Amino acid sequence: MANFSLKNFRPSELILVVVFILIGICLFGVFLVVFQRAGGNPASDDGNPLPAIPFVPGVFASPAATRTGTRTPKPTETPTSTNTSTRTPAPTKYTQVPLDTWTPEPSLTPNPNGPIVVIPNGSGGGVHYWTNTPDKPRRTDTPIPPWPRPTIEPCGDIPLGGIGPSDDAWIDSTNQGANFKTDKSLNVKNADSQVRHALLRFNLTSFSGAARAILYLNVRRPGTGQVSVYRVSSAWSEASATWKTALSGPWGQPGGDYNNGAPIDTFSTRSGCFVSINLTTLVQSWIANPASNFGILLAAADNGMSQTVFASKEKSGQHPSLVIH
């Protein structure tokens, strides 16, 4: 076997060998760089890549070199608590709007005989009550205490349990011989040289007593003034009543026999509602002495009052009603 010696090579051949070795080293270095940039270094069993072997150009890596990269364990995942608190909705804000402004009196003197004027409930806030002061009404949403201070009755149908009049009519100073017994209205007026009175009477023979008696009148059209209630002092009938005539003969005075200086009550009116009139004392006297029961007369409280129209007993569902307890 021939001895291997560099002396056997010519200088030109040695140069070629060195060149080829250098080229091989460069290609190998390029290969490693490309391989690392392409993510091709081996991965661990858990899928995480191991640290790359550093490469120094021009230096051979030892074949026996061992990769000393340390496997980094996965960090333990700590469960994150979820905020499960329920948001409490903000309470709805309501704005209370006062119906109107009024100054309550420190005290009110009860008036058992005072009238009650009922007004429609147009605001949707419940039944509204009015004190019995025609010149200075005060409004409140606080219910008025029961008897002896009068209570307000709501608008609507006539109260249950009442009795209708046995006779009612109206009489006219400008038509002194006219009888209006079948009219569905009871007219009261004192204006334009014309006076009109309304008459009502109730049959109380079936009653032995009365703790309280309230007359309800339906206002079909209010006038500009107030209405007064008087006790009639002589007999009359709706079939005969005119400005001049009472029953079978004339009144003691034209327009009806009554004491115009002492009204039982005086009240204002509101359209579309019942007016309540306390007749307790009068009804008690009529039950005790039936011969004195000649009913009541409605007249204008002041000169210049325009016509107020009440429903008569001929007006079904709106007729006068006397409720006796």
C-alpha cells in the first residue's frame, strides 16, 4: 500500500483541496442558518422547541457535542375567578307633580248642613275633594273625614238606596200660567227680568226615622251664581204648580210660599256632577210631622244669576235622589 503524503500532491492540487474544504464549511454554515430561521430545530416531547446550538462561522462543531438545552416546564395555569355578581338596576325615578298649590286652614268648622259640590276627576289622581267655601275653594287629595263633616260623593250614577221625588216642577215669572211638570229639567234663574224657581217634594210615609238625609241633584248646566234652598210652607202639586198657582188656589205670594230670608243652604254648582244637600234636620221634622211636608224650593241666591239646570225625576238615571240612613 502506497504511503499517503502531501508530498505526493502538486501545489495546485493542494490548493484545490483546501478550496473545496472551505466551500464545504461555508455551505454547511449556510445550511444551519437557514434551518434555524425556518424553525426547523428539533422540538421537545411536549412540543416546545429546544434551544438552538450556537453556530460560529469557521468553527467545526464537535461530533460528540451534546445539546444541553434545559426543558422549561409549562407554567401551571391558575384559574381566573369570574365576576358573577349581578348588577342591581337603578331604581326608577318618579317625579311627583303637585296638582296645584293651596294653603290649608289650621282648622275648619264642620258644617253638617253645608252643601258639597262634586267636580269631575280629570287628572287621574283619584277623587278630589273641595271644601265648602264658594268664594275661596281649596283643593286637596286627602279624603275629608266622615260625618259630621260632609263627605264628597264621586261623579257618576245616582247613589244607591235613595228615593226619587213624588213631585217636582219649575215655575217661571215670565210665563206665570205655564206648568212644566213633564219637563226633564228643573230650572233656577234670576236675570234678564226673568225669575225661575224649582220645587221638589218627597213621600216619607214609609220612614220612621232618619239619622242622616242627603239630597243629590244632578247639575246638567251650571249658572254664574249660587243657589239657595228654602222650606216650602204651603201645599202644592206638580200637576197644578205655576208661578201663580200652588194646588187648587194661588200661592200666598207669586213664585211660591217660602221664607226667602232664611235659606236652609246655599251652594255653587259644577257641570256633570251631583250636588249633595244635607236635609237631615228638615227630613226629621217631616217624619215627625208628615202634615208639614211641603218639600223644598230652589231659588237664585243673588240677582243676576244666569240659569242653572238640574235634572228632574223625568230624566232617567240622573233624577234627584234623597238618601236616608
